[in-house]
Amino acid sequence: AAEAGIRALDAVTEALRRAADAGRELAELRAGQLAAWLGEALAAALPALCARHGAAEMQAVIGAVLPALIGEPEIEIAVATDAQPAVVRALTGLDPRIAARVRVTPAEAMASGDLRIHWQDGMAMRDGAALCAAVLDILAPSGLASASLASSPRPGAARAMIRESVHVE
């Protein structure tokens, strides 16, 4: 009878172990599904967020970059056609010595809220698509964004959102 009791306890122990393993597998599966869902939701929301905040970010880039270019002879800012008036308005608050050397050019191929600032030996840019790709690249290793969501249509764009060369006289 004692042997039968031990076998019964062993069977219960094994059943509990299998149930715990199944519960762990289910929890991991659900966590993976949740992470994938969160990644898809974020991937869907990021472009809209970048577009919604593009104008403010564009003005922040202008305000951060242009004052440092006071010694540059010529500065060009390329923006989407619909953003050109807002950029021109942003220049009115800058040092007139800088603003006088800035040329704002419309670029129909650029997304609204994106900009490229070019000067003699460098450039800075705000690229919403590259920003989204960079965020998804960061999240991909954790499972919060699939590799297909994280891949940028322009290889390397996420790592080169802002580039600058220093002009040494």
C-alpha cells in the first residue's frame, strides 16, 4: 500500500511538473504575442507621431543648428513645399547675420516635417522615416518590433539621421 501511495504521489508530482511546464510555455507564448502586438501598434503609431510633431521638431533643429553656423558663408535648408512658410517664419527669430545667409528651398520629394540643412562642409537633417526606423531598430532585439518592421527602406538612414562635418580654417 505504501508503494502504491508513493507511485500515486510520483504521478501527481509528474502531472504538476507537466502542468507547470505547460503554464510556462503558455506564458512565454502570450508574452511573445503581446510583444509582437505592442511592436505592431508602435510601428503603426510612429509615422503619425513623427508627422504630427514634425513642424515643432523641424523648428527645434533649426534653432539648435543654425546659431552654430554663424561663420558659414552659405546655408541651405531644404524642406517639403508645404513647410517652407513655417521655416521662413522660424528664421525671423534668428541672428540676422545668419538669417541673411540662409536660402530655403522647397523639395517636393521630402515629407512634411523633414528638413536638410546644408553648409560648406556639413549637413544636419530631420528625417521622420529614419527616426521611426531607428526606434524600431532599437526595439527589434527585444521582440517589440519584428525585423521586417525595423528594416528601413533606406539602409543606414536610421544611423545617419544627423551628420555633420566640421570645417576647420
